[in-house]
Amino acid sequence: MRGRSVHLDIARSTVTVAAILSIAFGATAHAETAANSTPPRAGSCWDGAISQRDMTDCAMNDFRAADEKLNKSV
């Protein structure tokens, strides 16, 4: 009976290691995606954005600029 207990312990350990690796690699993929996204431009509205309201205003400014650029290209 002891042999079966050892096999169960190994199986649990394997599942635990697999779960930890899945979480670690998932976090790495997310970090790479975030790193590859376009950062705010230096000297822009984003430099002084401190509050949520500031960030919302900057995002709206970026949206309007992108929308205008899109409308001109169509």
C-alpha cells in the first residue's frame, strides 16, 4: 500500500509544479504583451497625469486624435 501512496504524492507534486509553471508562463506572456504596447508619448498629456480623471482626459485626447486620423484615411 505504501507504493500507491508514493505514486499519489508524486502525481500531486507533478500537478502542483505544472500549475505553477502555467501561471508563471502566463504572467510572462502578459508582461511581454504589455511591454510591446505603444507607450504614451514623452512630453504629452500623460507626463502630468496623476489622477484617474487626468488619465481619462489623456485617453480621450488620444482617442480623438486617432479617430480624426482614421476619418481622414477613409
